[in-house]
Amino acid sequence: MGTKAETPEAYIKKAPEERHEALKKLRQVINDNLPKGFEEGMQYGMIGYYVPHSIYPDG
């Protein structure tokens, strides 16, 4: 579900109400296990996880 949300929180708020709890739980599990150096943000209208260009500029 791609949206024009600018933050992960806004993305979840725009999702159908019945999906909010599952999305929050999934996001928490991912963030709890995200390798050091990765960041969470919005990519292609969805929540994404990536290594920022400040660490790997050519990536």
C-alpha cells in the first residue's frame, strides 16, 4: 500500500483501522532486530529500512 505519508507513523495512521495493530507490532519487531547502521524511513510510499548514504555514499 503506497501512500504520500512522510513518516512511518503517518503511514500506519493512513492504513485501514483493522491493520494498525499488526503494522505496529511488525514495525516494532523489525526495529528491535534492525542491524546497527540501518535506518527506518519512507521509500516508494512505504516504510523502508536502509543503510544511509552517510555510511555508504555509493550504495
